Amino acid sequence: MTDTNVILTGTGAQPAKRANGHEAIEDIKADCPELVLLDVNMPGVDGFETCKRIRGFSNVPIIVATVGGDEEDKVIALDAAADGYIVKPFGTQGLLARIRAAARRAVRAQRTPSFNSPGLKIDFECRRVIADGHPVYLTPTEFELLKHLLLKEGKPVSHAKLIHLLWGPEKHSYDCKHLRVFIGQLRRKIEPNPGQPRYIHTEPVIGHRFDPDYVAATKTRKSYL
């Protein structure tokens, strides 16, 4: 494996290596870096837990390095709100591609608009959701799903696109069931009536859309039939 410090220094970056998760967390609190690369097998607090703790106070892009391409490790990394993962051993181009992808997602996240309505408030920068006046805890995957739907507010987002955005290109169409589980969880947390959703609507065969006016518009059209 190519030395990570050599790869990063070659791009003009100034990498700072930390011995364990505790040191990394304290340094990130003091001086937020542009990107964090976490090793799953760090001593003490492992990479997954370190990622979760960082996400409690920062949206810095995070890439988790896993061992042997184990699928469970990848899922845990993404559910911990990592922006990406890379399997060790990795080469220069593989790491740089992950870094570029994480940086692009970070830029898009900064542009993500907040959403405010009488019954639902979403602040993506602070990772805060308030439904019916009460704070709502969303898992990292639920939060990402909500973000991607809101970025296309009023427009349907296909199942395949959402799966790709949430879990990467390795996933296939049979993961629609997995996606529907997260849609259901999200509805139960933010919808006034999950059985008759106001915000997140299903487009049969196509995908899902975030549109608080969609139901009202549909009813209006029906009333003229």
C-alpha cells in the first residue's frame, strides 16, 4: 500500500496523523480540517465510533478505511454518517477518487437549503429536525435520505438514484426493499400521519418525492373530474 502521508502531501495537503480516536476528536474540535480519513482498527475508540462522535459536532467530510472489503464494515461506516469508505490495501488513484467525491458532497451539502413550514423545520447545517414542535432524532442514513429528497423538492427521485446516493454504486435494484424500510422510518418520524404522508410521497414504479403541496394538488385535480 502506498503511504497515505505521501499521497496526501503530493496533492499539496498538509496531513496530520493522530494516534487514536480521542486525539482526532479533540483536534477536530479545536481546528476543523478539510477532510478526515479514519482507520477502522484504531486503538481505543475504533473508526466507526470515532466517526459517530465527530458527526455529533461537525460535518467535515469523513472517509473510513475498512479491511478486506467486508460488506458489514461498509454498511456500518455509511450508517455512522461517513461520506465514503475505501478498502485496504488501496492505491493512490483509489484514495484520491474517494477524496474528490467526498469533497463534492461537502460542497453540495453547504448548498442544501433549510426547510421551514408550520409543522416541520429542517436545518441541514446544524443537522436538526423539528416535527410538530418536537426535536426528532434521525439516523445518519435517514438524514441523508431526507436531504437528497429535499434537494429535488417537488420532483421525483428514482429508487436507483437514491440507492446510489445512500449506499454507493455497488448496490443493485433488489435493495428497493431496504430503501422502503428507511422511507417508512422517516415518515414515522416527521409525518403528522404516516399513513397519509404530507411530505414524502411514493411515485409508483419510479421512486419518491418530497413535496408538501403534492397531496393538495392531487386532491384539487380530482375534484374537477
